[in-house]
Amino acid sequence: MKKASMILDKDFQISRIDPRIYGSFIEHLGRAVYSGIYEPGHPLADEEGFRTDVIEAVRNLQVPIVRYPGGNFVSGFNWEDSVGPVSERPKRLDLAWYTTETNEVGLHEFASWAKKADSEVMYAVNLGTRGPENARDIVEYANHPGNSKFSDMRIANGLKDPLGIKLWCLGNEMDGPWQMGSKTAFEYGRTANEAAKIMKWVDPSIELVACGSSGSGMPTFGDWELTMLNECYDNIDYVSLHRYYGNPTGDTASFLASTMDMDDFIRSVVAICDAVKGKKHGSKQINLSFDEWNIWYHSNEQDKEIWKREKWDRALPLLEDIYNFEDALLVGSMLITLLRNSNRVKVACLAQLVNVIAPIMTRTGGGCWAQTIYYPFMHASRYGRGTALKAIIDSPKYDSKEYTDVPIIDAMAILADDGSLTLFCVNRDLKDECLLDLDLRSFGDLKMTEHIVMHHDDVNAVNTEEHPDNVVPVNVPVQKTEGAKAEIKLSPLSWNVIRFA
């Protein structure tokens, strides 16, 4: 059995955790909306056509914000198509995902769904095929009380009170050649600045997210952020980061170490934000919105076949990754990484929420079930509220094909406002248990109250509609604590939630 140690102290604080770090994402893509959250005629659909079983699964995750309506989709989207009488809304070809968008679910409907799911809307504007004028108009439509063209349009469409959307994305992945209306960093920075300026003139209370490079592996990464921020630093509040990981070669050791890359990505963008602040003699700190993160690779070949057969159909079953046990472990580590950087990562969105690279799956006309990745996200969202603590960890390390000096133990601690303490721990070791020696020197007489473990002997094990409980967390007997000391056994390849009160 391997051994590791962790020292925690109430004074070793990283930051207060912004609850929006547990956000998610719904795009008009695949079956996320149609037959995902929305399926009129389903036995569990409500009066608006929204599946109540899905709403309940989302509520259980306690998701505070949901990014909408895209994604790549938004760069060709006309927001006016999605409001007004449903029967009069146009059908459009969605060039991002080669489907037909009916606009049956639009802004009003999605805002209603978000309210039912105990969440709020994070709205993305089209800065690809459209520009600052249209961005200004949708803020007026959504947030202005009345007595203006677009606010009166909202009222005429049946919504007297403003939606009050507070967080807005200025486009999506605008350096990507796959993006409709993609731009150079300078072009985007100028466009984003002008959009941000007039959007805030309409509603000074809103916060704005500018597009960072669409990935740390892009040739534009770094220079994009520097050039873009040089143009729009004064008027934006966050820079976006997007990152997906995969394991197509079956290299579990490297796959579980991927968060070392994620940590580097975050630190690099923070450094650039601070460099621009210094260059401009600024006083404002630009924080980060990691508004797309997940694992995405399982469905790539399947999607190519679907497009060959069904291009331009409505709600194609695209990006339907079936997540296995090792995916849940990496999602746990990605959540730990976000929390470890919560002094600068204030918003994050698990991409996505239902059916499309999602923790929640549905069958059209059938059931709803939780994928493996649902559970670490649920635990973090429920128990990861309060103050992030800096854990001093001494862990054995390993080398993989892609990474060196990888700590076997990846962990974070959260101090709740009621004084309780929660540890999130991943044991990356493929074979061995690890005995974690925990020193809680400043916490007084805390007792371990719960130890939740998620483990499976097969890293490729999955949950299905027929077998939804194949890979699920279980409670194990808590171990005794002696004063400020505790020894905790961590199973090999396991996600652990350890709670003290």
C-alpha cells in the first residue's frame, strides 16, 4: 500500500468559490434541446413540453447557470428567429452541425425551462455573421423594462417583466476556422469591444465574457489573448477557456494526468490577463470563464456516419459520448483543478448537460439516466460551496507516456460556511490502495461523517438505460479520527468524497 500525506489549515485559503463554477451548457445541437430537455408528447412532459424527469435530474446537480444557445451554433444564429409566435418562426439550416433548426424552442421557452431547473441563463450573442448592433438589440429585448422597440417586442410576445440575464458571452471560439464569421485576434478584439461597450450602455449591470483562443493547442493561442485583450480589456470581465480531453489509445495513466495540462492552460491565460493589466496600468482584474470543459472523443466516428446518412435532419443524435468509469475519474480531477484555481476561475460550464457529451442521457419516448460523469459533478456542486483551501500534499508520483511527475493523489478541500469540511480526492494509481495521512491541525474536534467512494474494476464500465446503476458511488464505513489526525484508505482508481463536521 502506498502512502501520502495532506496538511490542511483554515488559514491556507485560496478564495471564496463562485457558485457559477458549477455551470453547464445547452446548445442547439443534436438531441440536447429536442428530445433532450424538450419532448412534447412524452409521458413525463409538462404543459410546455419539457421533460420533468430531465428537469429533476438537472435540479439534482444544482446547476446555477446554463450557457445558451451555443457554441458553434450561435455564430450563425439570428436571435429574432427564436421569439414571437412559434408557428411564425422560420426554419433555418444550421451550418455548424448540418441540421435544420426549427426554432420551436427559443429564448422565452428556454428561460422558462431554466427557471424550472432552478438555474439562470448565460446567453451567447452572435459575433460571427452578425455584430455589435444585434448584440445591443438582444440585451434591450431581454433586460430593458419597456418603452423601447425591442423591450416592447418582448412585452408583445407575452413577457412583461425583463428576463434580467446578467452574464453574456461575446461570440464563441472566434479564432476557429470552423466558426462562421471567424476573425483575426485584432478583428475580434475590436468587434468585442464595441459590442461590449454598447451592451453595457443598455444595461450597466451585465458581465461579459470575451472569447479566448478555442484551445491551448491552437497556433493562435497566447497571441490571440494578448491581442484581443489589448483591444477590449476596458469593457469585458472574463476571458473564456475551452478544453476537452480524450483517451483514444487506451492510455489510462496519461489520460488521468491530463489535468496537469489543464492547470498549465489556466495559469498561462491568467498570466496574459495580468500582463495586459500591467501594460495598460489598469486596476481591473480579468478573471476566467472556463465555459466549455469535458471529455469528448467516444462519438467522433459515429458522428461522421450520421452526417453521411441524415444531414439536414432535425435533432440528429450527434456527440452522444457514452462515458465510462475512467471518464468519471478525470471529470473529478477536472473539477478539482477548477477549484484549485478558483481565485481566477469564477465561471465554468460542463459541456454539455443533456445527451450531447452530457452527464444526463435520454431515450426519445423513454427513460432518463445518469452517466458516470454525473456523480463527481453532483458531489462537487453539492459539497463544494464555500472557501477553497490550499492543501499541502506529499504524494508518490508516476511517469506516463505523455506526462512526468504525476501525483498519484489529486485532491482539494472545501471549508463550508457552517464549519464543515469536504475533501475531494482522486487516487490515480491503477493497482494500489493509498493510505492518506490527514493533518487537520486548525480544525479542532472535527469528526469524519461520510466517505463516498466511486470505483469499478473495469475502467470501461458504463451506465445504460437498462443498467443505470452499474457505476455509481457508494458510502463506505467512516474511519475513526484521533484529534486532528486521520488515516484514510483510498482505493486504486477511485473518486472519493470525505466529509467532516
